Amino acid sequence: MNDYRHVEVLPLTGALGAEVRGVDLRQPLREEVWEEVLRAYDRHLVIWFAEQTIDHAQHLAFARRFGDLIRIPQIHSLEGEPFVQIVRREATDTGRVVGESWHTDSTFMDRPPAAVVMRAIDVPPHGGDTGFSNMALAWDSLSPAFQRMIEPLRAVHSGTRVFGSAYHAQQRKYAATSAKADLADLEMADRETVHPVVCTDPRTGQRHLYVNRVFVQRFEDMSAEESRPLLEFLYQQQERFDLTCRVRWRNGQVLVWDNRRSQHRAVPDYAGMRRYLTRVTVGGPRPA
Ligand code: SIN
């Protein structure tokens, strides 16, 4: 749908993702421009702006348009800028790339991030893309009978496999500069919280799946073994290729993803190259 007058919107795939042109993020956005940016975001869930020469203050100011800022506990912030957090892997780093499995960020929190605004500072000339998948389409793809069956379910989430006891037991260490685990307290990582399996976006009323491989442990009141087959089916549905897009980063690019209605994964194909981005996280209500 092309009903934009102030910006140009170029969808990437039929599922999600669009580049928005005609916006200079150094300036506060005029209301009529902001209204169209938000419309593009609600339609495409992942939007980006190329060649932005912004500083941390402008990054923060743009992110604040989406809601109150929060920090996720498991990664470092820039010195003196608590809400600007670091996603960095040096050329010499080895080990796993942070975020390489499909996930929604930090769903172990009672009020997980609603959106993330990420800015590319020094990214490889090729490789290091981010894949995204549309959780509203994943919900829509299920039959009405199956939807009715899973609608009442709630899932137990925790950070244990990412920075808690399960992570330490596995010894699958992340690169030192990816800043995992050393910041966060085990108790927080192992703590469990419960969210509905099917949620409704408060602004658009759109329904979407809300389970992910990284943080979900099991369905509430069921064992992990009982939960696994149904969870695995939902994950496979969520990761269907036709529900995805893959975004290529360029220095200066600023990207916003809806962290409730989409999932994402980092593509670990840039060994020997530096990748440095900063991210600002936007909070939201409890998923419901
Ligand atoms: C993340 O998983 O939050 C980061 C994604 C990326 O580095 O592409």
C-alpha cells in the first residue's frame, strides 16, 4: 500500500522489512513524517534508514519516539551512555556469535523490549546480515482449530541458557567482546517469568505468536518433555522462509525492529572481520 506523502517506503519481502527514504534522523521528525514512519513500522515491523550520520544523542532521541527506554541486563553499555548498548565482535574474536539462533530479545524480562533501534557503526563489507521473521504471519498461518488449541497456553521464559546456569554448564562460550554473562547476575538469568503464547499488539490489535527457542523453557504447568513437540512445531512455523527477510547492514544504517511481532537472528558468516553496532532498547507493557 503506497499512501505515503512525506517518505518513500520500499518493502524488502512480502513478509516484513522495508527501507524508509526521505528522513534525516539528525532532526526531530515533524509530526506528519513521524506518523508515516510509524505507519511503515506497523506494516513492515522492521524498517531502516540508510546513510544516517547521527550521534548517540540523536540515536536516543529517535528511539524515544517509540516509547520509554530500557536496558537489557546481559550486554554492556557505552561509558556514560547507559541506554546505548554495544553489539560488537572484533576480527580476532572466536566462539559463538551472539544472537545466532532465532529469538525475540530478552523475553525473560517481565516487561521485555517492545522495540530495538540499532545503528551500524563499523560493519563488514559483506556478511553479518540480520534475519527477521514475522510472528503475526506465523499466527495467521495456523488453522483456526489449531489457533483455538494453543490460545490458552502460556510459556515459561528464562535467560538460563543465555547467561545463567545452563549457559555456564554448557561451556559454549561467546566471544569475549560480545560481553555475555560477566555483567549479569545468575539469579536474574535463572529467574522464570510467564507470558502468553499468543499476544495482541496494543497499538494495532494484531495477534502474534510469542514463543522463541532461546528463552522459552516449557509451557506453564507442563514438563519440558511434554512441551517440546508442540514448541518445535511452532518454531518451525515461525522460521518458515516465506515469513522472513534478511537485512544487509551498511555503516550509518539505523534499523528499528518490533521486538514483539518479529523474531530475528544474527548470521555468523563474517569470521575475521569486525562488526560494531550500537542499540537502544524501547520498553513496553507486559505482553498480553
Ligand atoms: C541480537 O540478536 O539482538 C543482535 C542481532 C545482530 O547482531 O544482528
